[in-house]
Amino acid sequence: MTKAPVTIVEVGLRDGLQILDRVMPTADKLRWLEAEHRAGIRRFEAASFVPPKLLPQMADAAAVVAGARALPDVIVHTLAPNLKGAMAALAAGSDVIVLPLSASEAHSRANIRKTREESVEELARVCRGRDEGGYKTRIDAGISTAFGCTIQGEVPEDEVVRLAEACLEAGADRVALADTVGYADPAQVRRLYKRVRDIAGDRLRSAHFHDTRGLGLANCLAVLDIGIREFDASLGGLGGCPHAPGASGNVATEDLAFMLESMGFDTGIDLDALIGAQRLLATLLPGQTLHGKIAAAGLPKHFHRSPVHA
């Protein structure tokens, strides 16, 4: 029987590194990329196109995108908060650009210094710039703090639904919901995803959860059960948002891959090789705590490893 495929997008090179108090050299980023590619990862959120003075960790964005594109069959995702960054991401060769918009007005002003309405207008400009330039790049609206905000607190679900609809009307090819600060629980996740899917249809296909409060994998499972088949994750659980206090810890790529493979899904990932990549990352970031469980515990003796697909 053919196993159902599920895609994991490695976001550690962007979301994982942006919050650290150090800058990883470009050569080390490419070693990390290559190690995960050998393990079977084919989608990478490789960088964020933002001013280097704001995020020096992303100053080499174009070089990292070029390195990722040099690997076979890789699809490169990048993040860009505005038209200038998006045009740079397009020129660098991004296959997918995620434009971040926040469902929380307070977080929107802190993170990208725009209101939610201004963010939607910027999204429309990015989509027009893409079209006028003749690019085929996919534009995703990444709706952050969709499940709550450490600055504002509660984020009403109605506002998330309205923002998702506005993003699609502005020209986004897809929308995605993000639990930026790890507030979500499985019941809330399932309910809000169903509401947004009612207006987005198959343009809502992916999820981004943080494991700040230990519910990251449970939230992944909640939307997996309703048909979501693409998940962001970060090797070693690295990650967080510099402008969202307490936003630490993405779902660990290796733990998510283990859960999916154990359940009978096909991620195309060699878990032994992925654990090896996590151990490489530990040497590239000495002293940095990594949060994945499976790398420390090891794979069960009865675990059946899936072959990596070409």
C-alpha cells in the first residue's frame, strides 16, 4: 500500500537562527542545509530578506538561497516583510515567498511596524510586483499570532478569519496560520483551521506551530486529522520571534518526522540521517540548547525506516 505523503518545510535556517545572539557563518549554514538534504528534506525556508542592521543573522540571505538552489530538487522558501524585501527575494530566485502578517494588532506594530490593514496593502503590492515582473513565485500570507499573542493576549477568531479572507482578496496564492507564541491547543487549532478553510479551501494547506508549552506535536496532529499535509519545523526545535516575548521553540523537525513516519505517513526522510544533521547542528552552535527528543532517546528498535526519495 502506498503511504500518504506529508511535506516538512525546514525553517530553522530562518526562524531558528533569527532569534539567536550569534551569527552563523554562511559556510556553516550551507553545511546544515546539505546535511538535511542528504536526509531527504526538499523544502527549506532558507532566509529572511530584511535589513542586515535589524537581523544580522540574515545578512547573507541571497548567498544561502543560491546555495540551496544548487542542491537537486530543492524548493526554496524565503520570508520578506515588505515589497523591497520581496523584490530582493524574487531576484535571488525564491520559489515561495512568505509575507508575514499578524492577526494581533499589537504584534503587527511591534514586528513589522504596520497595522494589519497596512500589511494587507503591502501584500497586494508584493503580488502586483511579482506579476508585473513575470515571476512564477508563489506568494503565501503567513498569519502569525493566529492563536494568541504575548503582547495583546487573546486574538479573536473572527479577526483571523477576516484577515485570511483579506489576504486572499489581495492576491495571496495561499494562507497559512502560525502559533507564533505557543498558545494554541488542539481543540482551538482544529476549530480555527476549519473556519479558515471554509473561506480559503485548498489555499490553506500548511501549519506552523511552536512547542513553547509542549503542545506542538499535538497541534500538528489536530490539523493532520483534518487534511493538512504540510508543516513547518526547525531542526532541534530552534526558533522564535524577536518581537514576540516568550516565543521560543518551533516543533522539532526530527520529532515531527518520527511521529509522521511512525503513523504510516511518507515524509521521504531518513531519520538516522536527520538525527546526524541535528548532531552536526550541535557542533555548529556550541552551547546552544537543542530541544528535539528523538535525537537524545534514539529510534525504537522496531522502527521501520523509510527510504529517502530521489
